[in-house]
Amino acid sequence: MRVGVIGLGRMGLSMALRLSDVGFEVLGWNRTRERGRPLEEAGGRLADSPSEVLSSCEVTLVSLSDEEAVREVLLRSGALRRAGGRVVADTTTVTPSFSEEAEREASGVGASYLDAPVLGSVRQAREGTLSIMVGGSEEALDRARPVLESLGRVFHVGPPGWGSRAKVLINSMLISVVHVAAEGLALAEAMGLDPDLVREIASEHVIGAVIGRYWPRMLSPGEARFSASLAAKDLLCALRTARRFGVPLPCCSAALQGFLAAVRDGLGEEDYTSVFRALRRGGPS
């Protein structure tokens, strides 16, 4: 089966390479063509446009930075009109309302659209151990299932938009927890407490798992697994969705201010645990 991947950033490229590894013929596109060279080296091909991908692949994955990028690349450009009779699975984190809009646009041109955001790291994408939350029809999912199951565990959450509902919910909790962990570490340092001792004290309790996972990354920054700017974008997405359903998210709102402070401090492309450094410097202004 020929599979398309539109967007060859860190996650999109990792998914494309995984699909190539397990035997799919992969056709990729990225605005900056050079980003797709590793796919070519792995035996895949690069397309000249999103339209070329959508018109020639039975299933196309979309992995772009945000909702606006998906709107521009798929909708405003008219590329989606080339996907008639095919399946488009959008793995980007977007609002449920956008997923519903995109599905209507796809249906109007005879294409099937799945919102299929993923949970996990680029390493998990390469290993095929992502969690994939899918909104859309059973028929479309059945056609895309061999592709998606090569990337991880598939959860059919419900109709169009429901995969995105699940993703923004989980992200809002996860990112807010990372912010809480960063607050705790900043306070521990300010009070003169030994972080290792605090970890040991907390190890038998729920918060111990959070501390054990995130404090070492905060104290010894490494390669970004998920950037602070994307964390801010996803929190904003969650807050917009929550407003639609009339649910206040005060913790999420506070966390957003912390990640925006990290971005203002020049940490936007650092791992999202870098929010600790923004808090250490004084936090949101």
C-alpha cells in the first residue's frame, strides 16, 4: 500500500520512517524539502506538493504544527479536493471543532477524514508504540487501520471530532502536571531542599511518579521531546475547547501563562520541561 505523509517535522518524519521500515511505500511532503531527505535515504519518495500526495495515496497522514497549518495546507490550498475516494488521517493536535469542519469538507469532495491525534514521543513513533485516538467512521478507520496500527495502539473514540476531544483532554492534564512539577522543583530549590531527598520522600506516593519522571529532565536538559511552544499551543487548544463546552480550566489557564513565559524567555524550542527554568527566573510577568 502507498501511504502519504504530509508534514515531515520531527513526529511526521518519525512516523514516515516507521511506515517505511515495516514495508509501506511512503510518499512524503514537507514545505522545506530538505527535511525529507532521511525518508528518501530510507527508500521513500518526496512529492512536489500536498496535492500529489493526496491524489496518489490510499491513506495519507497529516502531521503539521497546528490547526492553522492544516487549514492552509489542506483547505485553503484546495489540496483536499484531490483526495476523493481516499482516506486522510490528521494526526495534528487541533480543536474538535476544526476536525468536524475538515471532515465536512472532505465528505463534500468524496474523501474520508479521520481525526487521529497521537500521544507519545518521536522515539515511540519509530518503535510503533504511540497511542492513537481516532474520531470518524468505522469504514474509514478500517481502511486506515493497517497504517495506524503500524504506529501504535488505536482507540476508536467516536464520530468525527472525538479523537481530538480525547487528545485535548489528555494533553491539558499532562501539560498542566508538568507545570505543577516545575513549580514544585522551583520551590524546593528556593527553600534549600535537596531534590533527591524530596523524590525519595515522595516515591511511595502518586506525586512521586511525576517527580521521578520530570525533575531529572528539568535539572539536566537534553534534546527536546516536545517543545515548550507546542505545549503552549496545545493548552490554548484545550482552553478553546473547554469554553465551547462551558467548563472552566483554571489550572490549565495558569499553566499556559507559565509556558508562554518560557517562550518569551527564548525557551520555546526547548523541551517543555524547560518551563522550570522560566519559573526559576521569576515566572510569568
